[in-house]
Amino acid sequence: MHSLPTSPALQFKFSSDWILYADEHIIVVNKPSGLLSVPGRGVDKQECLASHLAADFADVKIVHRLDMDTSGLMVVARSAEAHRHLSRQFQERQTQKTYHAVCSGKPSLKSGYINLPMRCDWEKRPLQMIDFKQGKGAQTHWKILEQNRDTFLVELTPITGRSHQLRLHMKSLGHPILGDNLYADFFSLNQSPRLMLHAKTLSFSHPITENKMDFDCPSLF
């Protein structure tokens, strides 16, 4: 039976709808926006995807992360072997991911490629910054799916996986993601109560069978 300590109060009620696929080696989940992937610092940041899953799956091992405010697909390992195999796929860029986001403005182009190196802004952590001298390479493809009057729905395909990459890259284009409390201007921040960024598709090889696994989880926006 699913249970977690009641102090401090939990913000999320676990739902079986979070789990899209599970076997004895992996779990694929749709993480809600606002939930950490792993515990943070402090007793008020212990609730996370890992803690919710561990209540029913004691062997869970987080392979990769999504920002707390980003929703969408994650694959979780259930053994050391599965964790090593999946981690290697992410490190060697053998996985494929796409995201959907709603951004402000009206770009002059319908698609493009962003190649802007990034690093941590140490004085303003956890903020990241563009730095052409000390930054690490970061590349993102983008394609507009729907243009509205003041906002647009965009498909984002990260080539690299830097922290806050999609958020900072879209800000750098002049089109921040709505609801982004770190990078958006006042108007864009207040257009949504949540960060409008969702990990929609995820493809990888099963760590044991090596079969190709493809998942698609539509966003709620």
C-alpha cells in the first residue's frame, strides 16, 4: 500500500496514472510539474518522484532528471545493471527526447538551431548563463507547431542536456517559456501559473533486452 511520512505535509498525491510502463527492470513515468526528481536540501524538499516511487518500488534508481517545474517523461531503473546501461545511453547521447513548450512572442522564423555554450552563474545559482569562453557546448533544435497572437507552441529537441538548457536557450532567442520563474520577463512569467515545458517523447534501448522503447506523453497545454 502506498504510504509516505505525513510530516512535512506532502504536496502531491501519488497516482498510478503517473506510471506509463513498468517491468522488473525499468519504470517509465510522467512526472508532474512542481515535483522534484530527487530529494533536495532541507526537510521541506524531501518529497520527490523518487520518494513517491520508492513507496511501491523499493529498488528505484534515478537515471536522469527533469527540473522541478518541468513535467513529462522519465525512465527510472530498478537495478544497478539497468541503471548503468541507461546512464551510459544518456551520457553517450543514444537517447532521443523532444519537449513541448509555450513561449511568448512571434518569431520571424518557423524553426531554427540554437548553439549557445552555457555554464552556471555562480553568483546567482541555480541560474545558468551563456558564456562563449568558459561555457560548455549546448545545442537545441526548435520548430513552431502553433502560432497564437502573443504566444506559440514549440517543439524543442535538445542535442545536449545542460541544466536549464531549453529555458535559457528560448530566453536567449527573446521568447522565454511562459511561467518560467527563473528566466522569463514579468509578462511571460505571469501568463501561466506553471512552467509551460513538458518532456513529450522519450526513446531509448531497454537495458536488458536492448529492444527499442518509444514513449509519447502529450502535454496538458
